[in-house]
Amino acid sequence: QVQLVESGGGLVQAGGSLRLSCAASGSVFSISHTGWYRQAPGKQRELVARIISGGSTNYADSVKGRFTISRDNAQNTVYLQMNSLKPEDTAVYYCNLARGVFWDYWGQGTQVTVSS
């Protein structure tokens, strides 16, 4: 069983930065695709950024140029560096670890609040 523990959320002013971390237990991290999703009140969960096991990345259009996803396979950790934060980035951010139909794990979520 894999457990994901997120950290790094909080309250920040618009234009500020935060770095989210997600530490995974277990032995499947290096062969998993990892991603960050977010869900704002009253909205559906959406993909923010994803980095596959080979290292390729993709981002939601709304965060391109501001957010950077990275991973450290030796530490079983995936990061999300968020710069130039906007109030519309306010949401609960979730870490995901998946590999097709084989496994799909989620963290408990961490709140990010950006004040104007």
C-alpha cells in the first residue's frame, strides 16, 4: 500500500510563491507517473501539472510559466514550485501517483490560499 503525504500549503499574498511537496511510501514511485491536481470550492478537480516516470511534463494552460513540477526518485518525492500566485490558484491541492490501470493513489490534500 502506498501512502502520499503532502506539505507546503498555506496562505500567501498574490504574487508570492509556495513549494508543495509530496512524499510517497512504498516501492513503486520511480515507475509511477506523478501529478498535482487541485479542486476549488464548487468546481471539479483539475490537473495542474504532471510528470511521467520518464521525466516528460505537462501543465494546465492556466499555470504554464508560473508553476514547475519536479521529482526526486531517490527521495520518493514530487514537488510543485508555484510562483506568481494568483487568487484564482486558491484550492486544495492533491498529489497523485498512478500507472494506468495498475494503481492510482491520492494524497489527503493541502490547502493553498492566495489573498488579493
